[in-house]
Amino acid sequence: MPPTAIHTPLAHPEPAGPGIAHLPVQMISADGLRETEDSVAVEEPLEIRLQFGPVDNRREQSLSITMRTPGNDPELASGFLYTEGIIAGAASILSISQAGNVTLIALREDLPLDLGGLQRHFYTSSSCGVCGKSSIDALRHICPIPPTSEDPPVDAGLLYSLPALLQEKQAIFGATGGLHAASLFDRHGQLTALREDIGRHNALDKVIGYALHQGLLPLSSSILLLSGRACFELIQKAAMAGIRIVVAIGPPSSLAVQLAKESGITLVGFLREQRFNIYSGDHRIRI
């Protein structure tokens, strides 16, 4: 796989500066009112733009605007393109450039592209990326067929250890208490990648974008841990990345469970206090 012209950051979180704003606040308590400063997670729009077409007819077009927490924007943009089925891998990308809140991805000149087939509005909220889809069928259509080979089951005891490891590495959440996280662990419980964002789907796109540029896809041997609930779009993105085990600290939605079953994904929810629920694919968890 040829290298993409992008600086790929380390797997662990960057210093929290770009994602944190320090704002004045009036703190009210039993002792009265106190003027102080609070650390707040940053939310800003990111425009994802594409440059594409043959050499003699290059075009540039705005693809999406998403509300996100600044940091790892090239990963977010390329992960978004991959999980939407627009690109098949890092080799589709010539370069990625960043200017403020705009990320421009230049695609290969010979890459066929049908933007009319992308059924998503150009604006995506930070809370629910799937809301811009014109139909759920469009999501299912681009999910790849699950691979057939299998790794050994994962011990339940290993899953119990993951939330504490995640919390320990959540730099911006530790300062603000206001971000989602998506993280990858290997089958030995070692953290391999973690990204934070005010949008849960953005956090996962950042992780998948990281894996894309590192040549790690498909992530069939990785465990995906989500800091909150598991919704339909997160399972769709996991399926696109070849992830077989998705573990959420919060609950799943009914559509998330349905898609996990259809995609052959093991879905675990409510991982907390030495307990969890298995909603699909129980053969990959050793109790």
C-alpha cells in the first residue's frame, strides 16, 4: 500500500490543548457563589472537501460539515470517507491538507467517484451522524461481507479491565467530563488507539482513519470499546472496518443489535462493575 501524504499521529491521545476551552463560570455551591474558570470541550464545525477527477478536469467539492472537537481532523475526514464507502483504502488518497476548520482530501485521478450515490446531507450534527442518511438501506448496502476466519474467544475478565484503561487515557474527558471516546484494544487487552470527540461517530471515524493510514484494516483481531451507547451508525462503521467485537459501556439501540446480528458482530453492552450483556455473537466471549 503506497503511503498517503499525511502526518499520522501516535495512537495515544495528543495533548488536550486544541480540544479544551477555558471559560469563565459562576460556580454555585452551599458555600455561595464563586467566580472561577471551567474547562469545556470545544465544539467547532469541520468542512470536509474533496478534490477529484482526471488530471485535465480536476474538481473540488464540499462533501460534509460535521460538528466536532478539533484534533486528528485528517483521520476524521479519511475515516469518514472509508466508512461511507467512498474510498476503498488509503491508496485512494493522494494527499490531505488542513486549513483551519477545512480538511481537503485529494483523491487519485483515476478513482471513479459518484457523489450522487452518497445519500447524506452535507450537514451532520455531532450527536447523530445517521440522521443525514436518506435511508437505512443505504447504510446496509455499503457494509462489506463479514470475514469467515476466527480468532480464539476473548475472556470475560479481559473485558472487565477495559473501561479503567480507557478512562486513564482520556485526556480531554479527564479535563472536561464532556467527550465520547472510541478505542481499539488487542486480544491481550493492550490499548492500540484512542480518539475523543464531542460526536461519538466522529471519535470512531478518527480511530478508523488512524487504522486506515497505518495499514491496519481490516481490524478483525481488535476489540472496539465505546465510551457510551452503541447506536446503529457505530455498528455500521465497525462493520466497514472489519471489527468483530464491539463493547459499549452504555446500552445498544434495537437497530444496533439487529445490524450486529446481520453483520456477524459480537455486541456487548452495559460493560460496568464487573458485568455486561451480550446481545449478539456470544461465541466470541469466553465466560
